[in-house]
Amino acid sequence: MAKAFASSGDMEAKKISFTEVGRDLYAFTAEGDPNTGVIIGDDSVMVVDAQATPVMAQLVVDKIREVTDKPIKYVTLSHYHAVRVLGASGYGASEIIASEKCEGMIYERGQEDWDSEYGRFPRLFDAADSIPGLTWPTMTFKDRMTINMGKRKVELMHLGRAHTAGDIVAWVPDEGVMFTGDTVEYNSACYCGDGHFNDWGTTLDAIKAFAPDAIAPGRGDALVGQEMVNKAIESTRDFVESTYKPAARVAVRGGTLKEAWDAVRAECDPKFADYAIYEHCLPFNVARAFDEARGIDTPRIWTAERDQEMWASLQG
């Protein structure tokens, strides 16, 4: 029996957690579904990553209202992917912040990504008809921006390419807490289909240099304490390297994508097969690793049609 495409057959609702990772700092998590961060300042709230629809965003708003009645002023996008950005209108924020590169990627491939991701994982797009259209930032920056939320400062930084070319993190120095988006995951597969394998480790090193006391990762449980933080950073590094190196060896000798798929499975299955969305990510990860190893620096745009063709060729 053929496997269901990507996560199209995953319709099981996940348990939501709302974990305090520092004073007035929270991670909204859901057993491997996309996470959202919450930063409460003196006079307002910042949300980091928006969920995929305004209806999904309301689940985050409900949790925020359990701990504060301050207005949600900022929505910060860690990167351009549809499951992270299309729910932004649900917060009523006055500012939507992203890197310049993220904004460029929305122009370049935002609609294609929306169509692609909806086909891959329809459960994450609850009430998809509530999405008003592509999400556009109102504020952008190249490398760094400081947001003053009263006495609390939030440092938004592009530390390097990883999950996408436009990734940013949000650093809250008064509590030593970082919101990393999908640059760091915990017990969840990294989606590398738009990634930069050879840069990812350096970006992880830059995160590690801050010595965070807690991290809200892109997927998986909140990471509280430096031991758990470092474990997640290193497991993310291992996942990325274990995906790229076997695919690169096949590419260098002129092998096929299917041979790269087999080589990556042999390396990764024993270590990561029980991770959330592992089977979902694997074909896209292998395809991108194979491309990067052959010198294709800018990830090719995924379309709904390309998704299906690639899936069929690798899954059989």
C-alpha cells in the first residue's frame, strides 16, 4: 500500500502546551507541530511565528489572554514558510517584522510555498479560507534590529543561513532566552527542503555562543536549562550533517537521487526514525542535500506539482 503523501494522512490533533521559558516569556508547543513564541514587555506583546491561519492563531491568543491583557503589537516572522506566517492577521498587530531576505522570499516563492505546504499538511491549515492572502512585513532589517518593549529589549538577528536563507532569531537578554524558529528543533525532524546545509552548523555555533538559558525551538518541547538547550543544538547539528554527508557522497560520484535517498535512510533511520514529521521531511531533505552537493546554492522553488513528482519517484 502506497504511503500517504507527506503528512496528508496526519489528521490527529496534538496536545497544546504553553510553557514559561523565562519571566513573561512563553513557548506555545504542540507535540511536533509548529511552535509560536510569546514575549511580554512592559506595555505590549510580541508573537514569534504566527501559525498557518487566523483560526490557528486564535489558539495562541487564547493562551496569551490567560497570562496578560496587554495588546499584541508585534508579530515577528522567523522565516517565510506558510505554516509560520499566514496566520499573522489573527493577532491584530500593528507591526509585522521580518528580515529583508524573508520579505524577498515571500515575493519570490510565497504563493508557491503556500500551495505546496497546504497539500503536504492540510491539518495545519484549519479554516484555510480565513487566510486573507500572503503576509507582508511592515518592518524589515538586514542583520539586526532592537525592539524596545519598555525596559525589556528584544534583539532580532540574522545569524546566518540554516533552515532558509532569511532565518532570524529573537534574543531576550534580560532572561537569556532565545526564540530560534526552525534553526533549532527538539525530537522533531528538521525540514531542510529550503535549507543551507553547509551554513547551518555555523549558525548553530552562533546561537550556542549566546549560552541561552532557555530556547523556544521551531518544533518540539520548550528547552529550559543549558543542558537541554545544548542537547537540542547538537541533535539538530547531527540531523543536518547525517542528512547531507551521505547525499553528498552519492552526488560527488555521479550517483542518482534514489541512491542518495537510500544512503540517507541508512544513516538517519537508526537515529531519527521516531522523530516527529521524519517521514514527511525526508524526501524533501534528500532532494535539497543532493542539489546543494551538486553546487545549487539557491534552493529550487517547491511547487505542488514538483512535490508530487519527487514524492512518487522516491516512495514508489
